[in-house]
Amino acid sequence: MLSGRFQVAQLYEAAPASLRKKIRANLHPVAPTTAMSQPLLWHWLAAAAALLLLAIAGWRVSPSLRTDDYQAELAEEIVDAHVHSLQPGHLTSISSNDEKDVKGWFRGKLTFVLPVLDFANDGFALQGGRLDVVEERSVAVLVYAGPKHLVNVFIWLTRERDASPRVGSRQGYQWIDWRKGKIEFCVVSDAPSADLQQLQRLFAR
């Protein structure tokens, strides 16, 4: 029969070697392509991590990104530092009511000129000062003896514009924060708000 003759003849054409090579290439990608993608992936991950760190840093220093949550965290750290300073031996590193002596102790420890003022005639006698840590940075602190209460005045450099006083309280302690001439101030005490407002006005005049 005709069909039997076709089977006996085994009519077929072998595929060219070039065609077989193309088919195998499509079925099995070349290994070096996969190997080269690994370093590229790590480069992208490193770039993403760097951008994330920059975003976090910008959030901490940028005035436009500061929020009420940030202010609450700042106040919490300052109040905690104030409470810690009331423990014996932590209040001052330089104990003096002499403005020059206190300013001299801070010289070389800060990158700005600290406004050291004694307001004894106005009811706030200078007791001295110390360095403290707030938000992982070193800040200057001036200590005053007010009417029946000790007051800490935290002072540090800022890039932000001048700002009117902001008032708050935490765990029974009052604080007033303001900025003037690229310097930020924060007065903290368990004294009445009126006393802190008076000291703030003395500094701001």
C-alpha cells in the first residue's frame, strides 16, 4: 500500500545545526546573564538604602517636615534630661554665678557663642552650666535658681528661622521653646508657668 511505502522510505529531513542551537538557546537562557544580574540587584538595593537614610535625615532636620510628634519627642527628651540633672552631682559641670567663668568653661566645647547671662536682680540667679545630650547631639545647659525652683535652659544651634515661644507641659514639668538668631532655647522646670515666661522674656529682650 502507498502508506506502507512512505513508512519504509522514512521520508524526513534533519534539522540544521543552527536551528537546533537557536531552539536550545530559547529553552535554556545562557548562565552568564543570570550571574550578571546579581551585582546589579545589590547595587539597586544599596541605592534604595541610601535614599532611605537621606529621607530620615531630612525628616529630622527639615523645618517643613517637622510635626507635632517631633515636638513631643523633643520635649520628652528635654524633660527627661532636666529630671536627670536634679540627681546629686548631675546639675552642673561648672558651678559659678560669674558670667565670664561660665562662658570660659564652654569655650571650645561649642561651635557657637553661648549667651551666658545672670538675672539675679530679676529673681533668677545663675548657678553654672553643663553639657547634655538631646537628640543624640551635645547641647549647652545653663542652670538658674528661680523662686523656690531650679530652672534648666537648654541652648543649641538651629538652621530654622526665628519662632515665637511655644509652651507645653509633661509629667508636671513646664517648658517654653523659642528660636532667635539661629539659636534655639528651651526653658524647663516644675516652676509655675509665669516664672518660666518671665525668664524667657529676660533671654529674649
